[in-house]
Amino acid sequence: MLHSKFSPACFYPEYHYHKSFTTVQVSRHITKIGYYCSQFSTSSLNSSPESPIKYRWIDGVERLELYEPGGYHPVLIDELLHNRYRILDKLGYGGYSTIWLARDETLKCYVAVKIGISNPSDSHAPAVSHVNACTALPSILDAFDIHGPNGTHTCYTLTPAQGSLKEASFSRLFPTQVARALAAKLATAVAFVHSRGFVHGDLHLRNLLVRLPSSFEELSIKEFREKFGEPDMVPIARVDEKPLTPNVPAQAIVPLYLGKKAQEFTLDDAHGLILSDFGEAFSSATEQRLGRHCKIPLAKRAPEAFFEPDEPLSYPSDIWSLGAAIWEILGMKFIFSESESQDEIVAEQIDNGAIPRQPTDDREIWPCLENAFEEFVQKYRRRREAAGKFEEKETQAILDLMRSMLKFRPKERLSIDEVLNSEWMVKWALPQLEQGQHAVI
């Protein structure tokens, strides 16, 4: 029986990635010195709120200050969980969990073990029982609790994934046929979620994972180590140089990327797309989620979350984020800048045509949708002939779909069924996905 206090639907947290990885074997983060500062009560650690514990900064790992009562569980490499799961490496982390690659010593297979914080928010109620009967959504294999210095943690085991589309596509392009199939697979997954009455609430490429090939299961632990190396462990140290408490692990582990680069993706990979991390999912019929509580990255956030923060979100906010995700799958550069402030993101939304224009005398104008597609998608594809580019008729169909998904007013956006029935989906994307399905069969 699944536990109700921690969301089994938050399947895979964000897979954080190293921007300069060159091979699978060396795709980990580089350590940088800085510090972490706890924003939470640390009274149980003999430290007052006025003097929070600070840790030396380690790039690419979870927030170290969350290793405290109510937070993360300190995990050790080679630790055996539930008398069954041998920890091999870290795959990723999110605000509510860490996720680890483990060997199931009972079934002799690899699994991903998601270990939740010990005091999750009530807002992260389970949604998986309503939405996990779809090949594009991961299924829970096992559920159990573990006890540690920071409390009791609910754990779930899942089939491991090779990583996120964000990791795979950094400075790289998916081949056109793969990009079409990925977009179609994502749209069908969103359609399934919406058909069950749920809004995903956190659609972006970090939450789009790809299943590992079946050949991965054939690796022995020795062969796994030879291929991917030993865990990348960095000592944790406090800024005040005091000893670590038992709440914190002695070493931080940089996540391992098991995947491949975008240009190496095939239609089989597209068919293995997984829509993950339902930590922000909610039922629009029974739960109200206000715009101000939207946690999706700013650049992927629908404008109503900015302009009407006290109004409830619903399916149209997913449609906006889906449109943004499809754009990012097709091109090299995102339609909106990912390093800007909220005001600058809104300005870009105005410039690309989704929001009615206002005077812009005091700032640089972001390119309109057509120019943005040429600048951020087609130009990069011409430079990489192997990736392929989109011909004129298909480009027009893509732009028509983007305009209809990125409408300023939520009620004017397409429904997910209308997205699937759009010209581009019907003539280009869905047929490409079907071709990949036949190849898998």
C-alpha cells in the first residue's frame, strides 16, 4: 500500500546537469567554493536562527542546509536500504527529495530510489494513482519508509531513466524527426494527465526524462563502474570549520548523467519519453492553485501567474508551458530568456506577440515569433546540417500552433485535444511518433 504523506507522483526530481559535459563518463559538475546558508530553523542542531549553519559551496548538488530534521536523509554509497536496494550513485535531486541509482539485490536489476524529505508539505498529495496508467509516466515498483537522524522518510523505487531532455540538449539539437516525435509524445502524455482531471503544473525540459535502453540491465556492477566510473564525491565542510553533525553526510555526491547527447537520439528514444515530477500537479476540480504559488521556472511560466497572482490556475497554464517546451525541443535557444527577471520575461512575452504591445522606448525589443523561430531554431539547424531544418510549410504550421498555445488570455489558448488535432501534429509530429512506435515493436 502506498504511503499518503509523501507524493509518489513526484517521481523524478529535476536532474541537474553540468553545462560543459563532453561524454557520459565525465558528465558531472565542477566544484566551486562558496557557502550554503540555512533559511530554516536549526534549533535542533544547537544553532539559533540568528546564526544559521553555513556550508562551503559545492556546485551541482542539493541544498546542503536541507540536511536537517524535516529535510533530506543522508545517504551513503553502498548503503543497503530496506534490506534490498544497494546504493550505487546519485541520479538527481529536487526540493522535496533526492534520487539514487541502486541495485535491487532481490530481483537483480537496477532501480531508481526516490527518498523524500521527512516533513513534506501537505500540498504534495499523491496524484499517481489517477494518472500513472500511461507509458509516458513512470510506475512505482515499491514503497517503504526509512528512519534516520532527520526523521522518517518515505521512499519509492522506479525504473531508472537516462536523464532529462535539458541535459541532452544543452548546446545541441535533436534531429528533426526525433524532435517531432518527442513533441508528439509529450503532447499525448499531457493529454492523458488532463483527461484524468489533473494539471501537471511544472512542464519543462528538466522534467522530461528518457528511459534507459534494455541493454543497461545487462551490465554487471563491475561493468557499470567501468563504463560510468566511481561516484563523484566532494567533502562537505562548514564555513565556521566546526565538525559536521550526524544530520549531514560527510560527502556530497554530484549526480551522474546516464544519457547521451541530443544529436545521438533516435526515434526509439523519443518513444521512451517520460513526463516526470508531479510534485506540483493538482486536480483542478478539487484543489485551487493560485498563480502566486506557481513554481515553474519564470521563463516557462504562463502570463496569468504574473498578472493575476490571486486567480486559480488550470489547464491553460499547462498549454502555455507545453508550447514553450515544444519550442525548446525544436530549437537551440529558448523563446524567452532564462536568465531574466520577472519583468523582463513579461516584456519578452509582449514582444513575441502573445501579449498586446505597449510602448517600448526604454528597452531592447525581443524578436516577434517568426523572427525568433528563424533566429533561435532555423539558423542553428542550418549550421548543423545533420540535425536537419524545417521546410516552409512545416514552419508555418509550427508557428500557427505556437501562436495558439501562447495566447495571452488563458481562455483563448488551445485545449490539449485541439493541440493534438492541429495541422503540425496531424501532418508531421504524430506520424513521426507512430513511425518510432513501429520501430520499437
